[in-house]
Amino acid sequence: MTETARLISRSCTTGWGDWIHGELWLLPRHLVRRRLTLRESRANKNGRTVPVPLPEVPASSLALRDITSAHRTNKVIPLDEVAEARLHRGILTDRLALKMGDGSRHKLLWLKVDPAHEILDTTLGHLLGARFTRD
């Protein structure tokens, strides 16, 4: 069976100082953040950035090895290496803070109008168990 990747946001940033949006993909064993252009970020404005139904592609089409080398804010995060994950619902943006087994940390933020929070809440709750919290 071919594994699929679901696009759950096109407004994902890596922190408050990162103003360029990126795609946030959920794969069976990874979270992937891939940077967009400034023009694409501006086009997002404050509305929902992904259609219904959510786009799905074969996970193999994302070329994970090339993503992190394409830009310093791109991320390929193996979910089995997550030591702690905290999902936060905000007023305008939602946030996922991750602490990895090696001590490194990742922060992902996206516009609240995107469905990423609901999807990650269910998926990470199931995959990570006690390593996952909500606030």
C-alpha cells in the first residue's frame, strides 16, 4: 500500500521571526514543513490556505532528503523521535512545540483557520500517547 502525505496548512512558519509561510504535510511517520515564496505567503492573507478535501500525494513524491537542504527553515521531523509534543490553540495562530529525543526543539505555527490543529490533535494523540499534551 502506498503511503500518503496530506497537506494540512500552507501558512506554517517556524517561529514568530519567520514571516514566510510554508506547507505543513502530515505523513504516517513524519511532519514536513516546506517553505513557500514571499509571493505565495502574501497571497495567503488571513484565510484558509488549503482546500476541502485536503490535497493528498504519495509520500514518496515529497523527496524528504532534498527538503531540508533546500532551505534552513524547511523541516523533516520523524515522529518516532519526538520526546514531547505540545499543541496550543491560539487566538489567530495555533502552535506545535516539539522536543526531540536528542534535545533539539522545533516550533511550528499556522493560521487558526487551517485544519492542522484538529488533524494533529487526533493523529499525534494516537501516535505519541503520553508524550503529547494540549494546552
